[in-house]
Amino acid sequence: MGMNKDNLILIADSHIREGSAEEFFAMLARIREYAPRGVVFLGDIFELWVALDGYESGIHRRFLDWCRESKELFEVGFIVGNHEFYLEKYHPDAFSWIDLTAHTSPDGLRFVHGDLINRGDLIYRGLRQFLRNPLTRLLLKLTGRTIGPRVAEKVRTSLKAVNLPYQRKLPVNSLFQYARFVRTQSVRKIYAGHFHRHEQLDHPDGVPLEILPAWATAGEIVCHAADGSSRCAPWRELLIPAE
């Protein structure tokens, strides 16, 4: 894989909750020792993260502190998933970059969460747009110290239920369509999360697309090397610190 400083570490769907986060933060400490080119979080890092007063907890602040410190050492990118809200508005300083939908690196890597690739998932897409508009944000902000957190939890479970059938069945046709679409945008590979499985898809008319497994279930991450190759493995096996 070459020197660690040439490698990019990719993490998706860890769904961290308060009280079950120590393994995740142990991995973050190992990443600091590993000293990569950068790390990209592909969304749903927390089970729920509403970046407003009254909703954030100690694990969110601990993660933000790690990101702010680490971005001084290497690139720290974040793609907002469907379990995270308003990070791009209130915490952009914590990351080297943060995007709501997609980010393309200078060397042609396209990072997405994956929840918006299936354009046929109309109910989910409409609900996602509603939850992220300024009026909804204002209502959540005003109720952050009262009923807001309980309402946010109910919305999270509703959103998860609406999207689950599409998440369980991999939308291969939509993924191939997206891979063909970005071929004209100087993209040479797509990395996505959201589908909670590791898949590598190639289409003769598109660019390669790799879906990351859910860290929450497998503890696995992906390492992208400078030569374009990638390796998926449990984080303790993959993150061997540089000597």
C-alpha cells in the first residue's frame, strides 16, 4: 500500500450513540498515529446529530475536537449523511471541507453518502428536503430545550423506516446511472456509504463505484492508496501506524 502518508482512510455509517462510542474513538486515536494523507467520513457517523443547542452531546463535541486538531495534521473531510443535520452551517471550521451531497477531490475521487443516488425514492427525498429547510431548523432551534430532542428522535426513526426498503435492496440500476453521469466530470472513482455493505461495482460505460460497509456492524473501513487501489478490512488490521 505504500507509505501511510499517501493513503486516504474512508469511514461510513458508524451510527455512534452515547455510551457505545469508545471503540470509535479508539480508532480515531489510531488514525492519528497512522498519519494518513487524510480521512473522509461518508455520513451517518452518529445515529443522530442535530448541530443545535440542546441536541448535541459530549460525543459530538469530542468528535469535533478531534477533527479540529487532526485537520492541522492531515485532510479531514465530511459528507453529511441522512442522520446528521446542519453541521455544514454551524461546524464548517471543524473540517478541511464539508459537503451536503458530494465532494470531488483534485485527483478525481467522488465522495457521496449514497442516500440521494436512488432518484426513485421520492418519499424519502421529500422528507429529507423538508427536514433540512430553514423553517424546520428554526422550529428545532426554538424547542431545543423542551420537546425538540424527543421530536428529533421520532423524526429519525420515521426517516429510517421510510428509507429502509431502498437501503436493503441495492439500487444497482441507479448506481450505474450515477456512475455513467459522473464520467463526464473528471471523476475516476466513486466512494459511497449508506447501504451497509461492501460492494465494488463496475460498468463499461461508467466509472468504478465502491460502497463501504457499515462501521457499526463490521468495524471495517477502506484505505485508498495513491496507486488507485483500495483495501477493505477491520480498522485494527488496516491501521498499522507508520514506523
